[in-house]
Amino acid sequence: MEKSIYNLVDTHTFQASIFYIFSGISQTLPFHTFGPAKRHDFIIHFVLSGQGLFFVEDQQFHLNSGDAFLIRPHETIFYQSDIKNPWSYAWISFNGTQAAQIIEELSPFKNHQQIFHSSNNDQYLNLIAETLNLSDASPQSELQLNLIVNQLLLQLSKENVPYQAPAPSFKGSRLARFAREYMDNHYEQGISVTDVAHALNIDRSYLSRIFTSNFSMSPKAWLIGVRINKASELLQSQQLTIEKIAEMVGFNNVAVFSRAFLKITGETPSQYRKQHKRLRTTQVAVSEIQNLINAAKPVRRTT
């Protein structure tokens, strides 16, 4: 599991045109993955050190320190840290009636860009670090968090990034893509890989071969990944029972769900819920935030 500290606004007091949702800093372990998943809001990750892979819809990117990547609402995404040089990143999530316009017209992500490289990631890291000290759930802190999001978007608008054509579309099998989309849209119904094969009118073993060759993981692994990531989101944001969450993400047996969750995250669902509550910045000292920031930053050498 990654080591992370984060802040989250559970309930918004104000109806703002740009509003803060959550933010954090993570230092990942080798081969740490998130997704496949879809998010409801904008999220920007700033890579502080290391390397990783970002997959979004039909595009795939290899990213390094100084790069940033955008997750747009309702896009299927998947990202993974490098096995030899795992990345650290800071992230911030936001939304609002003006969010899409600012992103698509003023930011380095305009013209359908998914990534850009910044020569000064520290300016974004400093703003995100400020958000981690505003976790008392007061209206004043919420206003300050919304202001920080606006400041960050203003900084993005000043980035002098030359236009780059969108990355080439996915050139693999259309069947593999259809299978992925089917699982993304129907995972909560308790479907199996056999059900996916039947829906596409192809043989299960053939589906497994083409899916694995295109996405470097089996369809079973993808389906479980979708379910576990949705479950982790629910464990952090909802007070539902573990049995109910297992049912909501497509498991008909809570013991099977718990074993799958432990295998992927390294923690049981109960441990995961307790751990992520503990890492909320309402219960973390400022010194711990600074230690994680220092650990995440790349080491600059003069030789």
C-alpha cells in the first residue's frame, strides 16, 4: 500500500463556481496501482519523483518527475507506479460550474491534453500542502480551500506549454476495449468473465488472450480491480457495513470480497477503513505532513 496523507471536504457549505473536494500527497510502493476506475470530479496529479504509467480511455503515457496528469469526470483511468523507481505525487480534486471551462480553455490540459510537464512543480506542491492544514471542517477553512483551488488553476493558466497533438489512440483489439467498457459499466451486477464473453459472443479463453495482450492483465484481474477500487472509495466515504459494500461492488460473498481486498491492498476492509481515517489530516501533525513532502521530493544532486 502507498503511504499517504490527505484532506477531504465531506459536506460543502457553499455553492461555489470552483470548489475543493480533496487533496493529498502519496509515496507509493513499487507496482502500486489505482484503477481501473471512473471519478466524478476533476483530479490533477503532480509527479514529484519516480516514474509511472497512466492509462486513460484510448491513451497510455509513461510519466516522470515534473509531469502532471489530469483525470476528467467519468473517464476510465488506470495508473501504476514503476516497479524499479516508484513515483510519489501530490493530487487535488475539484469541480464546479466553471471547472470544465477553465480546464479546457485556460489550462495546459486544453485541446484534449491529458498531461503536461512543469518546470516548477514545487509551486503546486506548496499549495496542496496548504490544503492539508485546513481540515477542521469550518466554513472559513472551506472558503480558504476553494481559494487555493482557484490559485492553483491560475498558476496552471500561466504555464507556457507548447501545443502537442493528442497521443495516438489505442491500436489494439476493439473487442478488448468493448470488454473493458462492459466490465466498467456492469461490475456491480455480479458479472463474471464468462458473462462478459457471452455478452460479446466470443469464447472465454479467446477473450482472456486478447484482453491480456492489449492491457497486460487478465480480464479477471481488471474486473476485480474495478470492484476493489470502488469498494475502497466507499470504505473511505460511507459508513456502510462491509457486507453491504461487498454486495454493492458485485461480490455475493463477503469472505471472498475480504480475501480479494486483502490480496490487492495488503489490508482487510476493516483495516483499510481504520487506516484511511487515521491518515486524515485532522489527526496528523504538521511535522508528519512535512516529512512526507520531504520524502516525496526528488533528491537534487550537484554531480
